[in-house]
Amino acid sequence: GDSVTQMEGPVTLSEEAFLTINCTYTATGYPSLFWYVQYPGEGLQLLLKATKADDKGSNKGFEATYRKETTSFHLEKGSVQVSDSAVYFCALSDRYAGNNRKLIWGLGTSLAVNP
Amino acid sequence: GAVVSQHPSRVICKSGTSVKIECRSLDFQATTMFWYRQFPKQSLMLMATSNEGSKATYEQGVEKDKFLINHASLTLSTLTVTSAHPEDSSFYICSADRAGGHNEQFFGPGTRLTVL
């Protein structure tokens, strides 16, 4: 079945450091890919998404490119801030898996950014 | 826009009692709502998918008689944990799929359930 594998955390960085959180997936069809973020004490919110191969999603300085050849959707940010401290979830939605609204989730990666 | 609320945010109950959690889409219509449990190591487990006006679809291993889901309108879904036990203590999160949307789910802030 479909699955998402995310790098384990926690990740601890200094402010202005470069961030990469790896995410790879397996899917039977042509999934849409998402990154969700959960800030402390808040609900999950969509950070960015990509719906087809080679699409790049971007938001708040974060980027992720849908790479079909490597089945990856790695999250990157060139210079992190303390306010980026949160838990990040990679997810996919496979339109051809019988339920085009069901999200398959990674385990989440906790990021702590120190000043 | 696209705000989802949950009530209550926190509930503590005695073992054997039932607890109802409400999930509302405040400014949009949600044809589909989802209920998740979030475990201490952060993983999200989908419990069930509910569509307005029809029976919920439960994931494998989730007891439908234990976790009753009612999606009575396009803006409200409820999860009732019946005869709660300490092992049901968890963080429950709902999300809503906006009608006409593109697979984007909007999440509620979650409900922390503690069963004594």
C-alpha cells in the first residue's frame, strides 16, 4: 500500500542554518504531496503542496520539489528562524487508491531552532 | 478562511463514561471530515472518514461501536468515545475537506482526552 517515510527527529539547528527534512513515498498511482506543520499548541496547517511531478511547492521560505524519479518530496529552507520551531509532517493523497481524499502520513519531524 | 473548530479542547472523564467531541467547519461546507488520533511520538492515525448524510468509513482496527461518528450536516461532525477507558486517552484531531477543494484538509486544534 501507499506509504510515507520521513526522516526521524528531533532536528536542532541554530538560527539562519539551512534546513532539509527528507521525505520519500511509495504510491500506486499519481499522488499529490503535502507538507503540514504543527506549531506548539496549535492545530496542523498546510505548509505547501505539489500535485504533479516536477512541481515545486513553496511558502514562508520553505520549498519542496515533487521528484517522481526518486519518489521524494524533501522540505528545504535556506535560513531558519526560531519561529520555525514546530513539527513537520509529510503526507500524500493518492487519487487512484480508491479514496481520493485520504491522506497517508509520515511520522512527523520535530524541529527546534535555537537563537 | 477555512477554519475548523473543535470542542472541547480538553476533557477529563471517569472510566466507563462516554465523551462527545464536536468538529465544526466555521466558514465553509465540508463534504468529508476525518478523525485522527495523535500518539505521543507524533504519528497521526486516521480513525475514520465521515461523509455528510452517510455512515462513516472506519480504518482497519478501529471499533465503530466504540468510536461513534455522526456527520449530520455539512458543517458538523461528532465523535463519541463510548465507555471510555484509560487506553482511550489521546489527542483527537478532526479535519475537513472543503467541498470543491483539491485534496487539502483543514485541521481543528485537537481535543485532549484523559480517562481516569
